[in-house]
Amino acid sequence: MWPYPRIVAHRGGGTLAPENTIAAMRCGLDHGFRAVEFDVMLAKDGVPVVMHDPQLGRTVAGEGSIADFTAQELAARDAGIWFGPEFEGEPVPTYEQVARFCMQHGIWMNVEIKPVPGHEEQTGWSVAQATWRLFAGQPDHRAAALPLLSSFSFAALEAARFAAAEIPRGLLIDEVPADWHAQLRQLGAISLHVNHRRLTPVLARAVKEAGFGLFCYTVNDPVRARQLLEWGVDGFCTDRIDLIGAQFAGSVVER
């Protein structure tokens, strides 16, 4: 049984706030979301930071790889002005800063391990270890209370398993490989995270019958969202938190 929320705010605030910032997490919370997805990679000094792109230039001005800058240097850059003047000065946050914000407000986290190319194993290991340290002292160790680590990188997830096997993992895919079941078993993963455009009712049924959770990205149309839930999808993330609310799944008959 899927123990997590069904509707997850993509990168914190979807299309309503600068992605992967504390402002985005606050935006999601303001819209009633107690579940967020965000991306984590390593800065030059090995500190996990919340960023999607391995290169500067799109959401943070500048040039170069994220791996060329320390977490402190990244924090000094503006991650909000690209989205709008009201977000000017919003820094690149560390994973710990975002995680503590979420923990303080009771927000569940789907943490995508997003390695800078060439840093897959180190990133998976470091993010899993950081997650375990953050939650080791918490009184609630139920699976539903822990973040779910996901990644497109098999190597990163394998490293995460060795670093902190207690933290659950999900495999992200675009094109569904024929050996998806074997990959999930090898990783000790609990869920398959699929591009919703690649999902079919047959595949959805196969994943569920095999005993795995099924999560989709990134679903922005309410009609499609309802169809996926009817197929048996356990949860999905959305950019359109203004159209698909946190309680959207409530309109679907519980299975």
C-alpha cells in the first residue's frame, strides 16, 4: 500500500514560485500541499544543495557547473529574480535547509537525487547519509514519515542503498525498460516513477500486481490526472498546484 500523499507539488511551488527554493516550499504549503518534490545535487565542497540544472544559467545567473562552486558561493547567488522581482534575493538553499523547513511544517518529501554528471555514486551516498542524519533523531520512524529518494541514476540509487538502506527508494524512468522489475528488485526500491505519457493501463496493472508503488510525473491536466488515478496510479507530482489541489485525489473512489 502506498503510504504517502497522492498529490505532490513539483519542485515546491510548481509554476507559482521559483523552483527548488524555500519560497517555492512556502508557496506549496500556502496552497495546502503537505507533500513536495525537489532536486538535490552536490556542490564543490560536497554539501547537498537544492538545484535542478547541473549548470548555472537558467534559474541562477552565471556560467559553469554546480560542482565548481561551494554551497556558500551558490547561496550568495540569486535563485529568484528570474521568476519575478518579488523573489529577488532568494538564495540557492542547501538540502538541510529545505528538509528542516519541511520537517518543521509536516511536509513529506520526494527527494530526487540529481547528480552532476560524473558524480553519481558520491551524490547518492551523500544524500542518503544526510537524510538519515536528519531523521535519525526523530521519534517517528514509520516509512510514511521518511522521505522517498528517487533518481534516474541507477548508480546513485545503488549508492544510496548502501549508505542508508532504511531510507526508501524509487526508480525514475522515461522510456520503460523491459527489465524494470529486475531493476527495482536489485535496488530494493519500493516504487517506479514514470513519465505519465509513457504509462499504459497494462503497465500500471503490472507494476501494481508486482507489489510496487506507482508514481507519475509531471501531471498538469486534471482530466489526465483523474484517468491516471483510475488506472491505479498511487500518486503524481504537478506544476499546476493552482488547478490540481492537494485534495484532488479525494474525488476518486478509494481502492
